[in-house]
Amino acid sequence: MEGGLWAATAAAAPDLPTLEGEVTADVVVVGGGFTGLSAALHTAERGLSVVLLEADKIGSGASGRNGGQVIPGLKMDPSELRRDYGQDMGGRIVKLSGGAADLVFDLIKRHAMDCPAKQGGWIQGAHSKIALKSVLARAEEWQREGAPATIFDKKMIADETGHDFYEGGWIDRRAGQVNPLAYARGLARAAVKAGARLFVRSRATGIEKDGDGWRVKTATGSVRAGQVALCTDAYSDELWPGLRTAQVPVKSVQIATTPLGHNVRSRILPGGAVVSETRKLAVYYRLDADGRLLMGGRGPMSEHVGNATLDTLVRTVRRLWPFLDSTPYEYAWSGTVGLTLDHMPHLCRLAPGVITGLGYNGRGVAMTTAMGTVLAKSLAGTPDADLDLPLSDLPKVPLFGIRQPFIALAIQYHRLRDAMGLPG
């Protein structure tokens, strides 16, 4: 399951060194996923010297293992954001998150990345008439914000997906898809071209105050910098107190068929959109650039992904498209995503000169990229009041060490809600 489809099909990774000895920079970024790469790129473009440390390879975590769905917006709707954060900040969050998908596709074009990408829209399917009400309200809100959103009735969404499971839904045409590992590698190349120094196989093992700056240590070297951006998200360890327990790590699993023939492919998502659902325990799916059907969903709480999880995804494919009953599967892979208890990303100043962004709740490709721009502005000296996300305390998941039984209960609860047709 190592790497999966993306590792097999992405353009080659840039040749990057391991950190040896001591270097200095204005900023050290820890983490070579989308957040860290975006932060490194945009900070370097602002004229600061940047060093990035990645524990393994570029995109080796969720950034290179996700579904590649580039979805704008957040779990909260625009009216909820303005209600909870005020008209000014709420409006800025709406603009930032609503423009996050365009940001991704613009970066791919601007830097001529070798990354399959298509801005074909995102469909959210309502699994019940009750859930459809919330979906239509969300679509109408984004229409009022000027988004290119279209509401689908039952027949229209059936035509767009190739099955009749949904009661209706909507499409946000700002969204789309990428090969996420290729995108991560493209961001890395762009950051290097902008002047950032990237080091792989260079896990940060310690961080300490050093005069008026900070020193981040690895097994074979160290970086002294005035500022630190910790961008490890769901792959955080004990480098900084409380960072690992700031969100709930959840396994996401995917499978991919062999490339489908043209006649079969034309019956599934003919418009090239990506899809996810209103169910809390939802699946998400799309076709890739080579015509493979990708189906993803929540994985087990353990590190091991067994055949039972994969079989569940296969059964879902057969339920939606019975004509794929005998289609073989070519790849299976998984990654870990981070869920915050309030379903919002968080921008947190951990100490003077140390900042982090985390918690993307299934909207990682677009929102991590946008978070990187916010981090870059902060690192370059933009006042906190002028940032497009509010600074918050580091979130905390109560009883993190014994979370698994509580997650199991939550899964059963949400499974019951899904069966009742209630929205997620």
C-alpha cells in the first residue's frame, strides 16, 4: 500500500539533500507537505531566506496520499463564519477559503508544474431529502457570494454522477482535481526556484531558544533562524508540547481501478467533477487523468488497513455502478488527516517567533495552500490584525491518549444518523 497510485504516476521528485551541519536563515519551516511547501514558497517570494526541513520525502504524509480533490470553502458556511468571527474577519475567511481552489490551479499554471490538474468542479451529493435542505442552503449562500454554483435536482445529479443514489445536490465549479504528490513536488521545485533551501530525510528532533531567535536540530545538523513555522499537521510528534494532541488523526483509505474503457468511462462523472457526500461517514470519488475510478473513505483506527476496509469501498463502487462489478483494482493506499473539534483550521502563535497552521478537516489540498500564504504574510511582518485568519490558542483534544473508544462510539452515532438521512 506504500505510496499507491500517486507514487506510481507522479513526476519524479526533485533531488534534494539531507541537512548536514549548521545553516542559518530568516525562517525555518518544519514539514514538507502542502502547508510547509506553500509557506516556504510564498515566504521566499517575499524576500526572506527560508530553510525547510522534511522528516522523510516531500509529500510523504497526507499531502502525497490524499484524494487530490481541490475543494474551496470550509465545513462552516459563509453565514456561520460571519456569525462566529464577525463581519470583517468572517468575510476575510470566506474570501480566503472561497479562493483557495483558484489559488492551487493558478500556482500550477504560474510555475508550469508537471502535475495533472483539472478544474472540473466539485459535486456534493445529498443522501436524503433532509440532507438536501442543508445542501441547497449552502449552494444558495455561495451563489450570493458570487461563486459559480449550480443546484442539481435528482435527475440532474444522476446525469452528472452516473447513478441515482442522491436526492439532489450542487456543484461548485471553482473546485477540481490534481495528482497531489505531483502537486507537492511541483511546489517544492517552485520553492527552490524562489530561493528556499529544502532538506529531506531531516527530521526536526528538537527546538530551543537561541538568543533572539531559535535553533531547530536534526540528527545531522541544525538551523538557526529568527522565526519558525511548524507545518506538521496530523503527522506532528513531540517536537512542540501540545501540537500532536491538537487534533484527532483519522485514517483515510482509497482504492483505484485499472483505467476504464472509453464507453464505461463516459457513463461515470462525464463532466469531470469530483464528488463527496453529506453523510458524516461519507465516501469521495473521481476519475483520474488516465480514466481510473478512485473511491475513498474513512479507514480503521489502527495503523493496519485490512481487506475488510478495502472490500467496503469495492462494495460501494458496485452499489453505485453495478456495471463495474468485474472491474479489477490496481492500487490501494492510505494517509492520515487531522480533524479539529470545531471543524476549522487554526492559526496559532506558539511563542514569540514560532507559529503553526493546522486542522483542515478534509479540505486539505486547497486550504493548506491558502494557509501557507497566511503564514508567509505573518512571517514577513504583516500585523496579526491584517491576516485573513484569526490567531487562536492551540486546540486541545480532551483525553487524547484514550481517544479510540470515544471515536468508535462517535462512528456508531454518525452511522445511525446517516441511516436516518440526517446531514453530517
